[in-house]
Amino acid sequence: SAMDKAAMEKAIATSGRTRDIIRKHGFTFKKSLGQNFLINARVLDQIIEAADLDETKGALEVGPGIGSLTERLAKAAGKVTAVEIDRRLIPILQDVLDPYDNVSVVHGDVLKTDLRALWEERFAGLAGVSVVANLPYYVTTPIIMKLLEDRLPLDNIVVMVQKEVAVRMAAKPGGKDYGSLTVAVQYYCEPELVCIVPGSSFIPAPNVESAVIRLKRRRAPAVDVRDEDRFFRVVQASFAQRRKTLANNLTAFSGKERKGELAELLTACGVQPERRAETLSLQEFAAVYEALEKAGMSD
Ligand code: SAM
């Protein structure tokens, strides 16, 4: 709308280097690609600091935009690879990143990228690799899940996400923010909130508050489960209807005819059937899954 355009013009007019680059290339933002470029230098520095990089390490950036974070990564890490979906940004990135010989830009959709192959091609021999990004919000969860499930050898994931999503990833059992995303993230990582970031730190400003979160990859998953896919299916089924008890959600999952058996089984592993999924720790989810698995009720 006209208002948006005026607000954007104002923001661009106050953001030095980003303005220059956008003007020079006549770039226009695509909302559908989650294009909110970070213009707050202090926040960019905080992201770099949280990523804990050095010249022996690599960084994968998802969605480099016009390269504001990429430039800092190039200075902080040994090697940087940035995957950007918007073809219009590729020549801009080539221009901005021209001074750096340790950065490569890949044009593509990160969700369709073979990250294992990219790792071998780009990051072989490095002491560690972290994912560092100001994520496009419309695909935050699929990107995070892909990074975790592809079982890549990575140290940290340091990302800007919607504040609400960061709160869910870092949630403790017992509240409405605790859900299947929480369990999935905390199964693989230790989350740590780095900072809350207001909309005014971006152009154009998103309608929501943002946050930088650091997900520190665990050496081994938080709990030991026989089959991860089936474990996560049980977790997801437990949260299927948030107002329902664990017993009711799991009955819908494993079949009405086994309702009685299920209640006994939950009680036997120390989880009262009336509890709600949001109150269960990862250890309790693992115990419930293990009991279902043994009873042949986990898929
Ligand atoms: N890193 C830049 C910054 O901080 O200013 C831009 C961040 S912006 C929030 C998200 C970026 O991700 C945009 O450049 C957008 O084009 C890109 N993007 C969106 N979807 C993508 C996808 N599926 N794969 C790769 N990049 C994507």
C-alpha cells in the first residue's frame, strides 16, 4: 500500500549502507519471500558474537539478502556459503561480496538443497560449521527441522526468528508455548535466547517482534529413543488436540479398543493419563514412547 511504501522510503532513507545498495540496484522487496533486511549494526554484531566463529570454522547462511550479515561472517569465519532463493539478489551479492575470497553464494531454495553434499563440497576439513541467518519467517520451522533432521555435523544454529517462535523453541514444560516444536528442537539442541529485536531494526519493518536464538547442538540427543520417526509421531499425536488429556490424544492415535491398556501403560511409566502433553518433559515423552513401542502401539 501507499502507507507501506512511505514507511519503507523513510526507513531506507535512514539506513546508510543498505539504502545505498538498494538504490544502486533498484531493488524492490518481496514480502512473499520474507524479505526484511536487518539494518541494525549492533544486532548484526550480536549475531556474529553468538555464533562463536573463527578462521578454522565455517558458516552456512540461509537467505543472505543483500549481504549485510554475510560480510560480517566473511570476516569472522574461515569459509562462508550463503544460499539465496531470489535470483535478483545474486548480482547484488556478487558486487557486495567481491572483496572476500572465502564466500560462495548459491542460488537456490534451501529447502530443496542437498545440504550433505554442500557440506562435503564446501566445509570438508573445517573444525566446525554453524548456521547463521536472519531467517525468512514464512519457512522458519521447515528450515530448522531440515537442519536438525538432516543430521548435519553442525555446532550452533544462530538465527533471527519471530519472537513467538523463539519463545516456543526455548520453552520449559508447563505452559502454552511448550509443544512439538519445543520437543523436536530440545531433542537435538540446547536453546538459548540471545536478544529480543524490535521491528525497527529491519527494512521493511515486520509486524511482529523478533528474537535471536542460539541452538547449541548436543553431542547426543537429549533422550535415547529406538526409532526417532516413531518417537516424534508419538510426540505429535500427544499434542494433537491441546485441550485433551494425554490419554485421549494417544487413544485417538493407537485405537479406541486399546484405551484401557493405554491408561495402564501410562500409569506404569509414571505419567498420569489425565496430564496434558504440555506438562511432559522430554524424558517422560521418551518413557511413554518406549512403553508404546514395546506394546506395539507406536505407529
Ligand atoms: N540476511 C539478510 C539480512 O539479514 O538482511 C536477509 C534476511 S531476509 C529476513 C530473508 C532472506 O531469505 C531473503 O533474502 C529471501 O530472499 C531469502 N529466502 C527466502 N526464502 C528462501 C529459501 N527458501 N531459500 C533460501 N533463501 C530464501
